Amino acid sequence: MWRRALLVISTLLITSLFAPQSSAEPVAPSVAPTEFRFFGSGYGHGVGMSQIGARGQALEGKSAAEILTYYYPGTSVTPYPDNQLIRVNIANLITSITMKAVGGVGEIRLFRGDIPLSESPEPFGTYKGDTTALFTNFAGLVVPQLSSPTTKFAAIPGNQSWTLRWDLPTTTIEVTNKTEVNQYKYGQITIKSNANAVTSYLSVTTTLRLHDEYLWGIGEVPSSWPAAALEAQAIAARTYALAKVGRVRAECDCNIYNSTIDQNFVGYSKEIEKIYGIKWKEAVNRTFIDENSALVVTIDGKPISAFYSSSTGGATQNVKDVWGSSITYLQGVPDPWSLDTTINPRFAYWERVVTQKDLATAFGLPDVLTYRIDSRSKTGSIMSITAASTDGKVATLTGEIFRSRTKLPSTWIKDPVDLQLIRERVICDNTRRYAKKFCYE
């Protein structure tokens, strides 16, 4: 039987708060551990569609519409206008960024200022495709520096923003942000000097059509997945993006981020994936109705807030347990596909170590002597967790904030004493009658 040493500490608060309720329960150590080991299931916040669940259902023959209406109960998959332009942040809070035409093909054109895509003023300059443009933030201005093996360039004065365009559709732009490299084929790129209360920085965005050009660049799931799962992802991503186009966020100069803050967008890099890249583009195209509308998840004729995440601990979350608001189509449904190690080998069951330093930082404490899970949701995920330090301080976090600060895969964290039981329940229903029950209560 798993045991810990008895807690001997003079602080009455810790003693009363964390004292075990029976001799069978583990007791906190008397010295702050150097690390903490966590066991769990799932990856992400768990609200809305489970991407692994979508894959599992597609493998069972479910259609994209069936998958989506399962994870968003009470909704429909219907045609909806999606011909809007969307401004996507592709780099933020940086000091410099480099751009060039792939293979030196075509021309690039530089415009002073933040030019709407619908306008076509005279460019500041037009340059051969072998030109490399380095944009640097300096004292609230963006300073371009051009270089080429065939041409010399004069210094260019800074401006608050610049717009980069290129020959469409023959030219592709390669963007290098430190070690991250992506390619962009559609729309235009804007480089702007932005600011917060502390400093100025570059916000780099691409503006393109939501209907197709943006969706073709979504890199959320492998393109090798079953067609129905890809189509469900495309429709969910479109629906999510439609809720973002109405407002430009000052901190990123964007409607939407290209990261897990919103959804992963990698541009043309998605289309040119070896072997399977075309499969994603074809899946997106199958969701089109016409040139200006496509399939969207709706309720009462309006797009929903189509949250989704990678996988769960056996059921999706009730959004109220995660973010506090109640939404009818985000109440949570069984998701046992996420616990199937054959389709979710990395996150059906996971184990992670959090150092003493990182856990103390997460709770804002000088150190962590012990912690206690205060409450769990119906699905078993952590809703509240409290830690105590050796000097008697106590701090409490919600499950989602705890997950975010510790970088654990999910809030479906299990007690170590349950680990063997968890492992014995890898597959709860070999006949895959998943919709009828949870894998574990």
C-alpha cells in the first residue's frame, strides 16, 4: 500500500487544512519534496469537440455532421456566408522578422503603412524575388532592411507599419521568426510596431479570405486522418473563426491568433505537407457550398462558439466547470475514444513531473509542502486545487489555471493510488458501444 511520512509541522492552518480524514489516506511529507509526479488522461481544456474523438468516430463510419452534432448537442451543420477577410497574427511580441520569396521567384512589393487588402496604392518599392527583407522594431517604428545577391539598397527610414505583397499565385513568401519557418501564399502581410505598458514590439499579421485561404492553412490535425474527421475539423475551425472576425484585438493587431490561444494556423506550409497535404485541402473544399458560403455549426441559424481540444479524460467538459459560463451546446458528452490507446497513444494515459520550483511558481508560494484536490467535475477533472507551503501560506487555483501554469496536458489528474486501476481500464468497452456509458465513473 502506498504510504507517505506523517506531517510534523507547527503551523495549525496547514495541519487542519491538510490532515487526512482516515488512516487509509496518504499524509503529506514533513519536508518540501523536490518534485511532484502527476498522472492523468487527455490533452487540452476538454470543452466542445474532442479531436481524437472525432477521429475515433470517423473510423467507425460517422459523418462530419454526425460528429459535430454529437459534440455540440442541439446544433445543426448548415450553409452560412464566410466570405469575410480575416486578420491572423503570425508573430507577436518580437523584435525582428525576416521575409523572402521562396526560390527567389517573382517580385515583392513594399507599401508604407497598414494598407487594406481592397486598396491598391502605389508601392514604396518593387523588388526582385531574390530580395530578403528584415523588419526590426526600433523606438516604436518598423525599420526595413533589404538585401540581395544582385542589388544594393539604400537605407529605408522607419514607419509605424509596412505592408508586404507579392505576385499571386506564382510567388510564396517564407517567413522566419527566430527558428520557426512558415510559408504563406495568399493575401498580404502587415508588420506593425505595437506597444504595451512596458515596451514596443512587432505584431505581424496576414490578411486573407476566411472561406478558403485561411482554412487551407489550419494545422490542427494530421492530414492523414479519416476524411470525416478532417471535414469536421474544417467546419469547426471555420465556425470558430467566424466568431472572431468582428473585432481587431489591439495587443496582437489581429482578429485571431495562429496558435493555441485560438487555433493553429501554419499557412501554405499545411498544403505542401508531403503525401497528405492535399488531403486537408480537399477536405476543406468538400465543406464549401459555393464561392461565398460553406458548412458551419449553427444554432438558431447563427454560428456557435465552436471550442475544441485534442482529447479528454473520457468525457468532454461542461463549459461552466472550466470557464464559469453555461452554454447549452457545451454541456459535455461521453468521449471514450480519447481513452483508447490505439488512437490516442500519447495522451490516453500520461505521467508528468513538475519541479518544486515550477509548482511553487504556479501557486505563487515560496515553496509547496503539499497540495490537495478540493473538487472535481462530473467527468473527474480538477475544478479546484489548494497548496500549502512550509511557512504556513495557502493558495488555491482553479483546475484550468493550474493546468495552464504547470503545463500539464489536462485537468484530468488522477491520484497516484488510482494509477493501477486506471491502467487496467484502458479499453472500457471492446464492442465500442461508447455512446452508452462513460469509460469510468
